[in-house]
Amino acid sequence: MPKFRAKQILDWRNKGITTPSLMRNLPLDLQEKLHAEMVCEPLTLVRKMSSNDGTRKYLFALTRRPYVGKMVEAVFIPDERRGTVCISSQMGCVLDCPFCHTGTQKFEGNINSSEIIAQVLAIKHDLLNDPLPSALSLHGEVSHIVYMGMGEPLANEHSVYQSLEILLSEEGLNLSRRRVTLSTSGLVPQIDRLGLQSPINLAISLHSANDILRDTLVPINRKYPLQDLRQCLNRYPLPQQRHITLEYVMLAGVNDRQEDLEALVKFTNPARERINLIQFNPYPGSPYQGTPSEQLHRFAKRLIKKGIRATLRRSRGQDIMAACGQLKAATDPTMILAR
Ligand code: SAH
Ligand code: SF4
């Protein structure tokens, strides 16, 4: 084939079109050859749910042995300025943070890089076929990616690095690394490796700056306590004018007290870090309650007074259980048949 055919195929793929018969500028015989010889669908879309606020949650089934029929979820979160895809990196999570729905799910394995990328492409495809209603006045295309779905991305380093290569390379989705963020519960050696290999935006699930409390809320703290995390964050290579985000889910009476605020102020390096306060998103049987909104705002204001940038993360897609920490794929295989 002439070289330009490869470029045409990649252009289609990067738009989210992976079915050869839809690649209109390819000759029929090439479409057929691709169809017969190329695997184009590492995931099957099982179900899509749309929230009133424009957020969409997608449930995908894997097609690879031995995981055929196992599910992962991804979310599209549009706001006025950007369209963010939140992707999953594992089926479940072994790290068991007690406030996280994914953590309560049985860990079923890592997903591979094509399955990570396929989440993005399937969402692009859906947005082409079924654009957001214009009345919502939201950004209807994929502009940003966050590794904040199901699983701990740095516990699946190989696939995450491979997928990053595709997201960031020119022949791939050609995204600037400023538009890609990875959230981790704080695996120190892995964060160091990420900094060396692919220094994208970093978000840390901090949730407490007190070792005793963090040992419970983010159990990986027992292995990598705050002092180790502190040194690791000091080393992480930051592009100019960028910040590391410290994520802090506000749990009523647990980590929202004056002493928690003081510990947080002491831990944070305001020159390199900002704090993103997250409203707790409940799920059936969750053992915590979220801090009331007024108190959450007060907490943010106090941080700002101390010279720390603090933002509140708007909860999105709660009505379809698509908000942070609510992802837990239904594992009932009959759902695939119901498609
Ligand atoms: N495993 C990674 C990425 C996935 S979790 C990590 O822990 O960082 C993405 C974010 O959602 C994390 O900051 C996590 O702490 C937060 N989160 C988990 N459960 C939540 C809940 N019920 N309400 C609000 N945020 C939650
Ligand atoms: Fe795993 Fe992150 Fe959930 Fe903790 S918060 S259980 S690390 S997905």
C-alpha cells in the first residue's frame, strides 16, 4: 500500500472511527482486508448512561481471553472549557481505600494498553454519532484525559506507559502532556519512574496529612508514609507554572477538623502544589458521610488564607453513579447478552 494509506487509517482511528467500512476514503478492497486481518475492537460498549449535567458513563466489556465479558467503566465529563475523559486502568483495585467503591470490588486483573486507548476512542466515536445537546453549552469533544477511573494506574505501569505513548505521540492522539493527568494513591518508586519516563500532570490521593489517619484512609501509606511521599513529590519534575494536585476527599468528622487542616497546611508546599477538595460521593453501603458544603467552603477559605491554592471539585454525574469513587462495574455477564 502507498504510505498515505497508513496516515488515512490513523486519522480515522484518532477520530474514534475504528470500523474499516466507515473509513470512506479507503478503497473497498483495503477496507475488506483490514476487516479480515486487523483486530479493531478490544472493547465492546455494553451500556451508556447520560447524566442531566452532560456527563456520560460508559460500561465496556473486554474481548480478550481470559477476560471476555469482564467490565470496565469510563466517563466523559464536559464543562464549559474542556471535555475530559476519565479512564480506568484496572478491573477493580487491590488497595482498599475504605471510602472508594472501586476498592470494594474484587480485583480481577490489569487491562492492557489497547483497552485503555479503546476507552478514549469509543468515547470519541460516541460523541461524533451522538453529540452533546447544544442547549447544554458544554465542550463536546475530548480535550483532556485523566487516569482517575477504576484501579491504581501505577500498579499497572507497563500498560499505562504504553497507552501514554499513544496518547502523546504525533501519530497517536497527539495530546500535549499538559492535558493528561494521572492520579495515584502514592506509590513512591512508581511516581519516580513516571517522572523520568513521562512527566505528565500528577495528582495524589492524599486525603490526610496525618500518618495515623492516612494509614486507614489510604492503606498504601503503611508502605510509603507521608515523609517518603513528601520527598518524592519534591523530586517530581514539573514543567513551568504547573502544579501537583493533592486530592482531598472531605469526610465529615474524619479528616475535616481543625487539626486536619493544620496538618495539611504543614505538609503542603504551596510553590509546587495545590489542593483539590473533593466532595465525598456516596455509594450503597458506604461507611462515611461527606462534609456539609458550607463547612467544605470554610475549609477551602482557610487554606487559601494560608497562601495555599485550593479548589473545590464539582461533583459530576452523581445521578448515574459516575462521580469519583463511584465506579464499580457490574460483573453480571447476562448484561452483555441484554445488549
Ligand atoms: N487509584 C487512583 C485513581 C483512581 S481514584 C487514586 O486513588 O488516586 C480517583 C480519585 O477519586 C482519587 O482521588 C480517589 O481518592 C477519589 N475517590 C475515591 N472514592 C471516592 C468517593 N467515594 N468520593 C469522592 N472521591 C473518591
Ligand atoms: Fe484503589 Fe484509588 Fe479506590 Fe484507593 S481510591 S481503592 S487506590 S481506586
